[in-house]
Amino acid sequence: MNKPSGIERLADASLAGTTATAQSTNEDLTSATAWLLTVVLTFNGAATEGARLRLYPTYDGTNFDTEPWDDWYWQIDVKNAGVEEIRTSPPLNVSPKGCKFDLYNLDSEAITGISVKSTLTSTG
């Protein structure tokens, strides 16, 4: 399976059932016109509920919102439990200066081999 390109924001992480991981690195979006996130993960063979990725913006480059950006979230459904999957988000039109994210495991079964890559399109 081809690995996605982009800047790695989370590498080889695991999530126990019904837990979240927060990625505190600020993604600098000041010159970006669009943003894609690509997630690589393996749901446990018994998993059925999937995961949810949420974004938390900063408009001043320092202070992050405590609520997800525009109530946006990306639901990552289980398609092939027990098999590594690669998923890419819909393109995001960006307006904040930066973002961080969290990935929440909605299932009681673990998710392993998680990596998240970020790809920006910029004006120059």
C-alpha cells in the first residue's frame, strides 16, 4: 500500500477504546488556500464504530478555541477492520492562522498504527 505524502503531524500512535489523542503542534495556515489531512490507521478486527477527527483553530497564532472549528468533524468509519486503511479528508478551505486536532476512538476496541499527515496548498 502506498503511504501518503505530506508533513507528518502524528506518527505511529495507538488509541485504546473510547479515548482521544490531542496533537498540540500548531499547523501554520497563514499562506494556505486549502488543507488536506490524511489518516493511516488500523481498526481492531472487532471494531465497528470508527473514529472522529476534530479541528481546533487559533486566530491569533497562540490561543486555541476549546470548541471544534465551525463544529467541523471528520467521521472515519470502519470499512476493513483489522486491515491498514488510508483515508483523506475533504479539502478544507482555511481561514484561521493555525489549527491543531484530536482523534477520538468511538469504539471500545483499540486503533493502532495511526499516523496523520497534512498537505497544504498555498498562494506562494
